[in-house]
Amino acid sequence: MEELIRILFKWSKRIGTVCAIAAVGSAIISLLLPEYFTSTSTFLVGNPYMMERGSLFQRDAGENPVYLFGGEYDMNRVVSLAESSGLADYAIKTFNLYKHYEIDTTDELKEYYVREELNDHLKIVKTPEGMLKVEVTDRDKTLAANMANDIVHHLDEMNLNITTEKKKDLTEVYEKGVKEKRLTLTQLTDSLHNAIRTNPRDTVTSKIIGSMVKDALGDYNNIKAIYDEHLASVNQKVSTFYLVEVAKPAIRRSSPVRWLIVFSSVLVTFIASILAALIFERFKDFKLTAEE
């Protein structure tokens, strides 16, 4: 320990000079680095069941509890959509990122480069509170905020489409059922009218057919109501997200953190200088010993 202190004292001026040079150099470099700004939009994912026909047109209050917010699977679905090529293509086209990131469009690897740049500047993360955050970092603070908000909006549309896709497939099934019930009702109604017209005294037959007409009308009204409710749930254009925070242009830059750059540079230089001094002194002692 005494030897280490002796070496440090001996080399203190040299170490101090090197650290000062490192401090000045890193400060100049940090001032030359481009400034980046980060804008964040925070939201909660809605429960898809809230958009289902059974939930929208629930007739018995309290029959099934429906929670406003989605669970882990819903959050993972949105994260997967955010990492999809569909969202990347939308962002690249909407904000002309080839030009913005100064990527040569004649390069064969242009698509790879623009996606790499986008991945470096766009992040979607889960918070411990169960929310999702879209973070966009860019030199242009206004563009960063606009991108974050627009990406959340497009993610909302993608999430709505994917959650209603299967419901749209059921439309033909319900529509076919309505047509079949309407045809049955029409046929029975015609039969009733024909029976009354041709044989008005045959009340038994009329009552039987009338009962069948009544049942058919009930079946038709029931499936027609289900079909109408289904169409209403499919065609609704509502948000699947609950926005907590809308992205705004950042007031302060997110990078570079200049004091951290200077501090890290000086610290690394200080440690490296100490190691260099110790190695030099050890080598000198070893050389003297060898000469003796």
C-alpha cells in the first residue's frame, strides 16, 4: 500500500495532466455530438371482451363481470404488433425515413439499414404498473412526438383489426341463418294464408300452421337480433387503448449526457494511468534487478 501511494505521488503530475487532457477532449467531443430528444406516449390496452356482442348487449346486469383493461396476453399481442414488419413499413412510408435517416435508396441493403435505424429510435416497453410506452428518439423533437402519437394510433387500428377479424368471419354465418329463418317464416305464412283461403272451415289445420308461424317468427326475430348486434359490434370504430399520456415535444435532450461522458472519460483515463504507472515502475525495478 505504501509503495502504491509512493508511485501515485511520484506520477501525480503526469496523471493529473493526462486526466485534464481527457476531460477537455471529452468535453469538446460531447459538445460536437448531435442532440437527441425522446418523446413518450403511454397507454393501457383495453379488454377485447368489452367489444364483444355479449358484453355490449348484455341484458342481465352483473351476469358476468367485465374488466376495462386487458391482461398480459393482450399486452403481448400489442408488443408483437409493434415489432411487426407492418408497423415498420407504415412508419417508414409515413415519415419518409429513408430521407430522414439519410439512407442511400440505391443501396441493395437500404431496407436493412432503415429498419436498423428505426429499431434504434423506436422502443415499446412494459411498465411495472401494467402499461405500455412507445418511445421515439430523434434529433427533431417535434417529429419524435408526432411519430410516437401516430404509431400509437396505428397500433390501435392494427389491434382493432386483429381482434375483430374472426368476428367478421361470423357475419356470413349469421346472415345465412337470418335468410334461412326468413324463408321458413315466409313459407309457413304463405301456407297459413293458403289454408285459410282454400278451406276456411278447417280451423284445426289453421291453428297448427299458425302455431308453427308463431314459433318461426320467434326464431327469426331472435337470430335477426343476434345478427344486428353482431354487425354493430363488428362495425364499431372505437379505440382499443386507453391513453394515459400523449407524446409531446421534449423540453430537454435525452442524449448525449455530457457530464457522464466527461466523468467516464476522466475515470477511465485515471485508472488506465495508474495501471500504466504501476507497470512502468515494476518494469523499471525488474530491469534494475536484472542488470545487477
